[in-house]
Amino acid sequence: RKEVEQDPGPFNVPEGATVAFNCTYSNSASQSFFWYRQDCRKEPKLLMSVYSSGNEDGRFTAQLNRASQYISLLIRDSKLSDSATYLCVVSFLTGTASKLTFGTGTRLQVTL
Amino acid sequence: DTGVSQDPRHKITKRGQNVTFRCDPISEHNRLYWYRQTLGQGPEFLTYFQNEAQLEKSRLLSDRFSAERPKGSFSTLEIQRTEQGDSAMYLCASSPGTGDYGYTFGSGTRLTVV
């Protein structure tokens, strides 16, 4: 079983739509949670951290459910520029330090 | 430029050749990480350094791979006797070392083994 699992998509949505991505993680000792965005052939960039209380950044809302080991990302009013791969990321302590562990990513394509 | 720099951006090599990649982290970051990403997958951890000390290596890092960070600044990743399966994007990231926050990735080195 992969440590971080995501639906690879692609999700094809029209501009203005609301879209939700989900992610599950296997290690209950995971400490920190993030969503990263990766454009085609570019490096991953931090979109937002995810907290148990839920957090919002503009059109983006992230939620963490530690009991279910489940993370979500909601994008409202999708823009063409939101087209990218969204990577679910968790960290947990292995060896000497915690490190980021990435899911395979969910590809989003926003169309006119 | 205050970001993470990687060189070269692209490398095409013949199977069996050795290749070396360089990463220059953000200067005040004491942690440096190497990840590998293949098509359709997320980045996978390879190894990391705290200053000049290599503290952990993934099982993905075979004996043909070696990484160094001699003075705690830039790092190199060498692959000996390259195989077609080594074709991937090699990403370097640095962080200030205060937990899991503040990771900055470089643009990566895309390796193609022919």
C-alpha cells in the first residue's frame, strides 16, 4: 500500500466550477500535511499547509481528518490558471528526521 | 537569485556512462534533499543532508548513486553506469531545518538515458 494515495485524475472541469480532491495516508504518526502544486515540467511549489481545524486561502480550502487519515482540497470558482497537478504531501519521522512524502498527484484541467 | 539552483537542466547520456548533477541550495538553509520523479508519479525521497553530513539514504539509492555536500553548501549527485531506468527528473530541495516547513525546490535536472 502506498504511503500517500490520490486519485490521479484527470479532472476536467469548466471554468467557474468547484472541484474537490481527496487523499489518504497510511502512517498514523504523520506530523505535517500539505498540498503542493506542480505545473507541467516544473518543480513542485507549496500551495498550502493543512490543519485539523481546516484552513482557507482565497478560493482554496484544505481539511485534515486525522481519525480517518484523510486530507482534502477544495477549489472554488476554478480558473484556467488552476490547471496543474496537485500533490498531497505528508511528513513523518523516519530515520533521523521527518521528510516529505508525496502522493502521485491529481491532474486538474480547467477548460473554457 | 535567492532560490535553489540545479545544473544542468537537461542531460542526455548513453547507457553505462556516469553523470553528475549539482544543486546550490538557499544559502541559509542547512538541510538539503534529493528527490527523484518519474512520469506520472510524485517525487520520491532519495537522500538528505544536514549541513555536510549525509544523514539518511533511501533504499531507492542503489550503490551506483552517491551524493556529497562537502562544505555544507552545494551538493552533487553522481550516478555511475547509468541505466535506462535512471531516466527521471532529479529534484533538489533545501529547507532551514526547522521542521517540515520552508522547503524550496529547484527546477530539477531531467535525465534521459538512451
